[in-house]
Amino acid sequence: MSNTKNRILNSAERVALRDGVAHLTLDAVAEEAGLSKGGVLYNFPTKEDLIRGMVDRLIEQTETEINRLKEADPEPKGRLLRAYLGVTFPENGTIPARVNQVAAVLLSAILTNPDLLEPARRHFHDTQKALLKDGLDEHVTHIVRLAADGLWMSDMLGMPGPAPAARRGMIAQLYEMTRK
């Protein structure tokens, strides 16, 4: 992806996070990126194209990071699920700054046109199929993934969750479940 496209997508995420999805306009993104509206339109002819680009880039970044973590894991059984957890929650239990980026992308898509999430739905469907072939018990796989997704969604939406120590313990337990 070109530097200009990345600059535009980064700007779109900032606008969505700072000003709200309702204010995510091509004009606002152009101003944030320091480009003319024509420069944005050249790369993303419509707001939907811009959001589609945000979703596609998010999927690509997620896949790249999952693959990196998977390749670095010496234990074959459960490595994909640990990589999934690693993208969602680093083993140190911190809330990744990436949660805000993901929130901006997903909320922009949902509020603009829910059909723009179709690539993300396909990605999650394919990921789920691969996770079930990761060598772990099917029930453990579902429990770990759904618990991680729920905690992540809670973080993304700013909902109250467990205290920091309990949260770290929960995440550690999820990792432990992938090693049994």
C-alpha cells in the first residue's frame, strides 16, 4: 500500500476516534491528512471505499501479526490460538493501543454500511475454521476464543471489566488453556 493511502487511512482512523464516526467525511480526512479532497478522492473515490480500505488494511495487519506470532511459537499444538490471543492481548496482559484503531475501523463500517464488514466476517470465519484445526479440543478452542473476543469487545466499547490484576490472571489462564 502506498504511503499516501496509509496516510489517508491513518487520518481517517484519527478523525473517527477524535470526532466520532458521524464526522468521518472525506473533507475531514483530507484536512487531517494535509491533502486536498481531490487527493483523497483519487485514492478512495467514496466514503465507503475509504472505510473498505480501513477494513482491508486492518485484516491485513492482523493476519501479518498472527502469522509472525505463530511462526515464533515453538510448540505446534495450539500455536494459532496463542497467536490469536497475542494479537488480541499480549501475554503481559496490557490493553493494546490497537484496540482504538480497531474500534475506529469497525464502528465506521457498522455505522456507515454494515455490509462493509463482510470481509471481516469472512476473515473471522476462516480464522475460526483454522483454529479448530490447531490441535486443541474443540470446546477449549471455542471457550478461549469467545472469552478473548468478549474481553476485547468490552475493552473496545469502554465497558467496565475486571480489575487489572484479575484481567491479567484471566488472560494468563486463557494462554494456559492453549498449552494443555
